[in-house]
Amino acid sequence: MWVSESTSPFVPHTNPLDAKSMGYGYQWWVPKHSNGKSEIIAELGFGGQLLMLVPKYDLIVVFNGWNHHDQLEKSSFRVLVERIIPGIRK
């Protein structure tokens, strides 16, 4: 029960003015969710270090980088959504 609760979008939108903003569970970010169900769950670390879970595909993706002082060249979340997930064979 704790895992399900902590990875659900307890706060559906972190920016009330933007309905597409990330949700937030208990220490987990939920960048993609619909109808209260998490589609992607993420831990956002310092300097571009990310852990993202995609339960639908039993997928865990880790980005280990350091980009603290520079502008991000690519969004890791966008790479996951636009490149990694479409490349999965169903």
C-alpha cells in the first residue's frame, strides 16, 4: 500500500496555473499521470541525476550526469518519452 500511495500524484499539479505540471507523491515526482494514475514516476537528483520508473513497461531508467551550472542540452524526461519508450517492442 505504501508504494502505491507514495508514487501516486498526491498533489496533482505543482503549478496550479499549469494543468500539465508535474504531480507529486511522497518524495516521488509524477511527471506523467492521468485520472490519478501514475504513468511515469521519478526521483529528481542534483545536477541531472534522475531515476525514472515506467510501470507499464516494467522499465527503470537512470540518467547519471552533471549539469549543475550549464543550461540543459536535452531534457532527460523528453528523451525517455520521445526516444526510449517508443523504442520498446510491445
